[in-house]
Amino acid sequence: MTVTRPHPEHVRPVPDRDRATATVRGTPAEQLGALPRAPGQETARRRPAAGTSVVALDVGARYINGTVMTGDGRVRESERWYTRPNRGPDAVLDTLLGCASDLAALAFRRGMPVVAAGLVVGGSVDRTSGVATVPRLGWTGTPLRCWLEEHLDVPVALGHAGHAGAVAEGRLGAGRGYDAFVFVASGDPVLASVLRGGRSAGSAAFAPGEDSPDDRTVTLRSADSRALTEMILAAEVERVVVGGPLPAADTALRQEIGSTLRRSHRRGPRPEVVVGRVGGRAACLGAAMLAQELAGSH
């Protein structure tokens, strides 16, 4: 089903979107400016002008995570809303645009005008055309970048949530110091992305198994488990980073991936499998970083 909509100027935020958690402002885990970076890392990366900000949105089947990040890399606002995809694709898109407006308004009130936005989803993304397909949300060939750019009147970096999570873990978390690693995000679907030299070298989605009844355990179907293992081995990396919103689920998935790798018949050293350090907002923080780079290039 392709979502068709009127011009974004006529779209208003829907009043029934639900805030899932309280606003978080600059928590220690998200004070990016306070975290150590590799020598010269930030001088080589273009940033938006001082006194400005970017907004970022990670749209999942359960939650929409949103963040306002300042030009110096500090998180000033973090919000979470319920996605509620059962309402239909148009309603989810309305909620997304409304959430973006909320974040932009927060930034404006703090004297930090928004100069770019980052948007990531757990589906198929064409970064050239700005079109995404996310079956869980009912989006098929939906021009997300165009809609958000016209809604906020700023450039938008559209990407895959797995890649964005890898970017955050690579710069701030368990992937720091590794030229290449695989990031796996627990959830439904399970997202995986290979980051090599700071750039995406492939992303994929895998279906969780039927024995994943709650948020404490995430397993993979047999075929998907084999496919993920082959992806990891083909990448020839030293480390696999497993991240997500719930530590228990991350630990369970890390153990499953480790066991599957040990059972593989591939010769040579196997990669180390570790739990990520950035936390459940890795994809959202990564989206903000991608938005910062986009703003710095304009």
C-alpha cells in the first residue's frame, strides 16, 4: 500500500499521539559532548554552526524515539512516543510529522534553531530517492525524506536504523577503535548493519523466532539465524556489537549469536560478540549524527 497525502503545508500534528515517557534532558548516557573521542575524530567531521541544533527520529514498530542535539554534540531533549501502527500508515506518518514539529518547537524555545533532521527506519531505504518501505508500518515506496523536508523546511538525512545504531556505537560505544564491525539491534525485526571505515557496508533485517514472547528474550528463526551468521562471517570483522532498548534481550541475543558462530564450520578466528554501550537510543543518536554531517555539508 502506497501512502498518498495532501501537500505537507496542510498537515497538522494529530492530537492523539501519545508520549510514552517523560522528557529526558542531557542524561549522562546521552551527554555526547562529555564522552571521550578518538584523537582528531571531531576535527575531521563537519558540524553545524554553533547555536543551532538538529532533530532526529527513529521510527520503530513500537516507539518513535526523538532527540534534539546541539551543534557541539550534546543532547538537549529526548522524547518517546507510541507508534501504534494498527491505526494505519497515514496516521503513523501524521504522528511522525507531529513529533518532528514538537522537537523543532522545543529547540526553538531554547534558542537553538533546527538546521537539519535525521530520520531512520527499520525497513528498506533508498537514500538517493528518499523513499522507504517499512512493512510493519504499512509504508510502501513512501517518500519520507520529501515529506519531512517540506514539513520542517530543513534538509533531512534518511537512513536505516541498523546503520544509524552502528554509527553511534562506532563513535561512542563498543565499536570505537574498530575499523569494521557488525551492529545487531534486538527487536522485531532484528536489524543488522556492517560498518566499515565509518560507512555502511550493508544492512539487513531478520525475523525473531516464535519463542520471543516478551521484551526479555529475543531469538531468531533457524533460517534467519543462519543468514545472520553468514552475514557476520562474510564481513570478516573482529567484533559484533549487540544493542537495543532492553539489556536482558541484548544479552540473550548476544549469547545466541555467539553460540551460532561457535557451531559454524568456518575456519579462522571468530569475532568477539559484546553488548553495546550506547543503549536503546543508539539508532536515534546515530540519526542525529547523520543530520549533523548533513548540516555541516550545507
